[in-house]
Amino acid sequence: MNPTHKLAVASADEVRARGAGMTLRAGIADSPFGHCLIADSPRGVCCLAFIDSNDKNAATAELREFWPLADVVWDPSHARALAGDIFQSGRGMRVLVAGTDFQVRVWRALMRLPMGGTISYGGLAASVGNPRAARATGSAVGANPVSFLIPCHRVILGNGAAGHYHWGADRKRGMLEWEAARAGI
């Protein structure tokens, strides 16, 4: 199962507005990898972040990194339904991101990786046409606002080690193992 997600890129006006005038439905849900914050906009899921507690304030801080001026409506049942679609049914999702052209190219390349597959930072840089940009590629991977949907956890070090992950190396290894098992690898 490798769901096909549809990536929508925020317009320049939406980026400048930083979420002003946008209403997000957000909540904390359980995932196979612990609690996660999921925020959904009319154009798609715009934030999926793993959190270490069920703390709404911590989750809000995570969300505000991406859409600081958006109106947030807490809707835990909607978040739980989205989590079920993402982690259990594997249904493809609409995803909204705001990023530079380079970041979007990196994120699109990540979305083409098959479930259970991995790629090095250098390999990912080469796949977007800039093989010498491994560091910039790493920065784009780290700026991913919708973890798991844009599978930044699939990027590993050139030596095959899992490497760093914003939400912890153990969580990253767990995701890779979970996907490998589901993909039959």
C-alpha cells in the first residue's frame, strides 16, 4: 500500500498571509508512532506533527510554526478520522504546503518514493537535479510540514544509518520498520 497524495502548493499570497483568513480544523490523534497533531484546511492537510504528549498548548505551538495567523478550530473527532485514513486505510490525502520551489521539488520527490523504500540525502539531491545540494536537500526535508504524508522519514544517511529525525531517531526507525512490514519487505 503506497497511497497517492495530491500536493497543493500555497500561493504567494497565502504564504505572505501566513494563514490569516484561513480556518484550520486541528486535533491530536493517536498513530502507530504516538500522538500526532493533524491540521486540515479547506485545501488539504497542512500540518502533521508528532508530539510527545496530549498537550494542546504544545500542539498549538507546533502548528503555529507553519500557519501562525490562522484561526484554529479544535476538532478532535476530525483529527481521529484523518489519522485513521492516513495510518490505517492508507487513503490518499490532499496535502497543502507552503515552501520554496526547491523545497516543493524535494517534497514531490519524497512522495514518489515507494512505501518501505529509502534514499540518501545525496540520492534525493540528485533526483531533484542538484546532486551537489545534499545540505540544502536536508534543510528542505527538515522543513516538511506534513510528516509521514511527505515521507521525510525515508531519507537516510549515505552509510545506511537512519540519521536524525525531528521527532526522534527511534520514531524514525519505527516508521521505517512499520512501512517495511506493510510493504512486505
